[in-house]
Amino acid sequence: MSKKKIAFFDAKDYDIASFDEANKDGNFAIKYFDTKLTKDTVKLAKGYDAVCVFVNDTVDKKVIDALEKKGVKLVALRCAGYNNVNVKHAAGRVGVVRVPAYSPYAVAEHAMSLLLTSIRRIHKAYIRTKDFNFSLNGLMGFDLHGKTVGVVGTGKIGRVFMDICRGFGMNVIAYDKFPVKDAGIEYVELDEIWKRSDIISFHCPLTDETYHMVDAKSIKEMKKGVVLVNTSRGALIDAEALLKGIRTRHIGAACLDVYEEEADVFFEDRSGHIFEDDTLARLISMPNVIVTSHQAFLTKEALTNIANTTLSNIRDYLETGKSENEVRIE
Ligand code: NAD
């Protein structure tokens, strides 16, 4: 077989390192582009067999039509979520594959890191002691032991997160549209998650149904002082409503690895720029909001698995027209 050509969009140093390692036998010709895939950059894909994309690349109707026209056969997502791909439109035009699991531990452990950092005020303490300020005023936290955590989405990541929470002696309740049978999970309806939880952590995909599931109405139903943890997709939470909930003190804290308008901001160094997104700037300015830049997946183990699975997805699909990790609308 001749070497298959991959146009790799939004390439970062850590992507290049892990994919070069996975491709050390040189089976693929990979061209790394640091630009994202959009309708304006899709022309770069001409002459390639596959494009490899990440969470903030755009794979809408226009881009899919352009890819098909250029003879590209496959969109290989190097992530699990595929809300940025119009899968319905892709059907019969280009294949779509993804990496359904690479390390649920990476994401679940990051969610717990954010939660602990937030409630034990580590983000504040770190800066204080760097400046030789050893005061404890304002750093009081609370025990996780005995608190109720509501987990929305009990798939691979949600279940690892629940195990971690149980290790802390927390009461775990969960909501899932498709509950897992006999898994020893206490499933409740969503409104009960809102009412009973001291902490709510999101691990479900972004769909039409889950879009803005946290909005002004659901926030009103939540306990005063609730801590929200989102490592799933930003648009599960209406950021304006969240900001309002923080300002009115109804929400105790928010830990965000994702943000609904993250596409033009996250993964990039914006430190020298005038920051245009007032909502995100205001959220970041709050002492009880922690933002990481869609970092939850970023472990050595996860990157290795992502690179290996993506390349085998591409090989399988281009050689046989099939892949076990194909994304299809049922
Ligand atoms: P998964 O497919 O194993 O689990 C998702 C769960 O959500 C399933 O149990 C499913 O039944 C449930 N679900 C589907 N629709 C729902 C709805 N309307 N309401 C409630 N639950 C619903 O996925 P996973 O590997 O656990 O990943 C979960 C999410 O985490 C992904 O969709 C992705 O958006 C996000 N993610 C983020 C990062 C990161 O770096 N921040 C990395 C990987 C995944």
C-alpha cells in the first residue's frame, strides 16, 4: 500500500510528538498544519486521503462538501466528542472516525483536581505562598466526605469520577438518559440532581438535548452554594446564567475545563492581547471560578492512546472502508 497522506489540523507540539512516535515506522505521510480546519483553510486538504481534527475544528456542511470535492475520504477526530462534525451531512460523502476512549482517568482525575483546588482554595494559597504571604484568612474550605455529588452522564469518564468520589466518602447520585443496569448506581431524575447535590459534575455529550442544561431555570433549582464542575463540553452551561449565579452567590464555585465560546480562545496564548470575551473575562476574575483550557485529556497515557487509535482508525478505514470507531447517525 502506498503511504496514506494525512492533513493534520490545529497541530500543537504535544500532538506532533505523540503522532510522530506512533508513526515511527513511517507508514503515514503526515503534514502538520497549525491552523484549524475551517471553510477558509479546507483548501489545504487537497491531495490528502484524510484530515485529522480536534475539538475546535469546524466540520460543517460547507467544509464536508469541500472535503468531498477535494477527494478527501475521511475525517479522523483525535478526540471522543464529535459535536463539531455534521455527521448527518457527512454520511455518504466522507467517513468520520473518532477515539471513543483514550483515558477516562485523565479526564476524571482532572475533574477531581479542579474540585479539590477550588474548595480547598489551593489556587489562592499557591499564589500567596509564592509571595511569602502565609496568612490563612479567606482560605477556609469544606470536607468532601459526606457531601452529595450529582454526576450527569455515567459513561466511561462519569463512572471513573464516581469511583474517585466514593473513595472520598461522598454520597453519589447520578442521572443518565440511558442508565447502566445493575451497576450499583443510584440513578435519579435531573431535577433531583439539581435539588440534592452539593457538587454537580458533567460527563455527558453535548447534544441538542443537553445544550444549556444549566441555565437560569435549573440554577434556581440547585442548592445555594452548589459547586459545578464541567469537563465535558462548554455549551452544557449557559455561561451568562452561570455568571449571574456566581454574582448572586447562588453558585458557590465553578470549575470549568470547557467553555461554550472556547473555540477562538482555548489552546492559544492570548496573554498579549486585549481580551474580547467579557463573559469569560468576568468569570475568570471571580475568586471562586477556576478555568483550565480544555486540558483534562492532557496526560502522557491519553496522548499515546489517542495517536495509536487515530492512526489505526485511519488505516482500517482507508484500507477496508470500515472502522470499529466510525461515527454514524443510527
Ligand atoms: P461516554 O459515551 O462513555 O459517556 C457519555 C454518557 O452520557 C453515556 O452514559 C450516555 O448515556 C450519557 N448521555 C447521553 N445523552 C445524555 C443526556 N441527554 N443526558 C444525560 N446523559 C446522557 O463518554 P465519555 O468518554 O465518558 O465522555 C463524556 C464527555 O466528556 C464527552 O462527550 C466529551 O464531551 C467529554 N470529554 C472531555 C474531555 C476534555 O479534555 N475536557 C476529554 C474527553 C471527553
